[in-house]
Amino acid sequence: MKIGIMSPTIFDSSTVEDPALTLEDIINMPISEGLEIRDGTKVFIYEGDTLNPTTYNPSVVYNLGDIVKQNGKLCKITGTTNTTLPKEPEEYSGFDDPMDFENAQHRYFRISNTHIKNKSMGSLGIHKSRWYYIFWEDRPHHPNCGFRFSAKDLNKTGTRAADWYLRQCLRTNTSYQFDVAKDKKADIVNWAAKGTPKYPTLRCNNLIIRGDYAYLRTPLDLPIEYKTLVGDYALTEVVSPADIDGFMYRRNIKPLAVFDKKDYTNCSSDDTMIFSFYNTEKIDSIALSKVTADTVDIHITDADGNSIYTLTNYPIYNELSKKRFEEAVTTVLYTSLPIESESLITLTLKGSLLRLGDISVADTLDFGYSNLQFNNEYKDFSPFEQDQWGNILYKDGIRVKRYSGSVDLKIQDYDLIYREMNFIGGREVVINGSDSINNTPTNSVSIFQSTMMVGRFKSIKLATKASTNKIDGIATYSFTIEERV
């Protein structure tokens, strides 16, 4: 009985290709939802809105995090000296024209200077029964202290100061400096100057003239619009999908499926598969879990690059396991000498239908003599339900192998085996219950493929058999091992 204590490996390379793209592949294509990009041994998936990176233009307004192209590479906007300011009234995206203040929809009314100069306010849609008052910040809000106009009588103004203000505005096309902090919405009131009817009146706080138009606030408290003054941008090259907002880690690349310590994730191919990796501790065995192939080659070089071990065309006997991956065998191979750490191990699988679940390396412990009195069974994780009429719902799922038996050992090894039991309890180990230390192919007489697996001891019980204390007495232990999923 051989128990292999597993040690970590470091992936080097493989001929198995992953379907995910690289950053270089997507330079000239949209980045859309579901796109997978590989970075080293990791694969990221994009879960954001579609991006269409364009060539960087310093005069264009960008946001932090935007992706652009520069010098044939993707870059990210990571800094800016842009300045964000409130828009001037004339820069807003829409205006109300005519001045129907009871049905306003925008932040500003826009009045053409032509209408004011030609006293043709009625063409703006101003109601005959409406008054419009314009005040400025240094005057009290009173009907006699502002510029008042209406469709019926545009010439009436409250004070000479108001007349002077309006004439100055129209002549110079200027007005009070716009200040967003003092830009208050207009009010609809029901008062008017002395001697005039109290029509619904729009009370405005300012008149802003820009070019050929004058602007008045509407009675709506709509959001301020902002503009960006373009400055300099800081660009950082995208070296990983993680640098782009919206990419999330999803999985490892396909070749790493055989190094994830899970037998039921696998790599497959219809051509030769090669895996190269380093061992981190001294080993003397390699387990191939769930392997389907014709033959396997192993070549090992030490840390100095010297060839130290070669195994060529070792046959994999799995003629009955072509249809179900669960039926594929686990094969344990042994080197003829200890392999020191930092050696490069190259594994080559050959055949027309290749699959491999996992690669494990281990250092072997002698664990007694298998008496070949063992049992094999399987544990079925497939969902199974039966309703009240006896109808069965069964969904084919994963099955794992279980192996139980007994092993004899010399009585003087009793304490050693007991300590080893405590050491391996709960650990994943490489198990081989057959006499195959020299890589002898299975023959179902003395070498059984069904006793080779990577798994954990589910139970193990050690006991003496001899009734005397003779040194050549025999002890035994019984065990149950369950294959790793």
C-alpha cells in the first residue's frame, strides 16, 4: 500500500489553448457584454455597457475611466486638469419661446432682441392679460422698481433707472454679469403697478442679454447644466482587463484546469496535449486523475537544466471509458529516483481522444502490505426523486469511486503507521493499493487500476492481530477511501 503526500506545483506552459482573446486582439473591436479576455493565467469577462474606444483626441472631453486608443494600444483616462463650470444661459440645451410662463418647460425664456427693439412682443406669444417684470439685485422687488412690459403696452416702465438699464442693455448687448448663485427662478404673482389690473404676473430677477437674445428665468426650478473646459489628460496604458471598468475575474485559463485539485474539471483535445510545470518539494510519483489517452511521456530536468528522468509511451488502459468522463481511470506513475524541488516536469499525452482531470505530484510513504482483499463501489451524486405514484426523476450527475480494504503490517511498524494516520487524516493523498511501484501495467491479478485514486480517507482503523508480544507479529488496519470530486 503506497500513500503519496501531495505537494504544490507551479504552472509553466501548455499546448492547450484558451478561447479567450487578449488585449491585443480587441484593439479595433467593440468591448461588449460577455467578452472574455485572458491575462496571464486568469480570464476576465466584461459585464458593462458596450464600449467603442476611439483614437485619443486632446480636444475632446473625456471622463475619468474612459478607454481610448493611442499608439496602437488601449489607454485609460486616469487624470485630468479639466474645469467644470455652470453654463451661461445662452449655452443651455433648450429654451421656452414663446413666453407662455404657465406652460414653461425649460429653465430659461429666450427673447430675440429684434422683438424688444421693434416692440413686437406679441409675436412671442405673450398673453394680452399678462405682465412681465424684470428686477435686478440692487433694487427692491416692487412693481415700481423694475422693467415692466406687456403685449398691450411695451412702453410703460416703472422708473427712469429702468429705462436707462434697458437702453444700455440693448445698445451694448450686455447686462449684469451672470451669477449662478443668484440665478433664482421666476415667480407667478397677482399684483401690478398702481392703477393697473392685477393680472397674473411673471416676476423675474434678472435680464441677461447675450448677442441677439435676452434670457429670463422661467418659474421652473430645473437643474443647472454644466460645461467642461478641456485641459490636459493623463493616460495610462491598459495592461490587464482589470484596468477597464466592467471586467470581472471569471476563471483560470483552460490548461490550469488540470492543476486546480478538482478531478471533474478537465482539459480535452483531439491532438497531443503537453503540460510543463515545476515541483516545489521533493517527489517520487505523479498521479494523472481521470485520464483518457493512448500513451503518456514524462521528461524531467533538474534546476540546472540537466535531464534526470524520462518515461516514454507508457500505456493508459481505458478502453471502456470513452463515453463517460467519470469512467476514466486514475493512473499513478513512479520515478526511479527522488525528484528534487524546482525541477521542470513535462507531461505529454498522446492519442486521438485526450482528456485529463488533474495532475498531482507526491512523495510516497510505505503504508503496509495490501492483502488484495478489498471492495470497490461508487457514490452517486445524481439527483433522484420518486413521486407518490412511483414515477422516477433521475438526472445523470457525478459519481465518485470508493475503495475499502485491509492492509497488513509488521508489528514493529504499528506506532509509525499510527502517527502517519494522524498526519494524513483529512488530507488529499495519492493512493495506490497495488504492486505497481515499477510502473508495471495493470493485469487484474496483482496490479489493480481500481485501487489507484486521489482522495481522502473517510475512515481508518488500526489493530493488532497477534495475541503475543513477539516482534515478528502482525498488525492490520482497515480503511475506506473516497475519490476527490
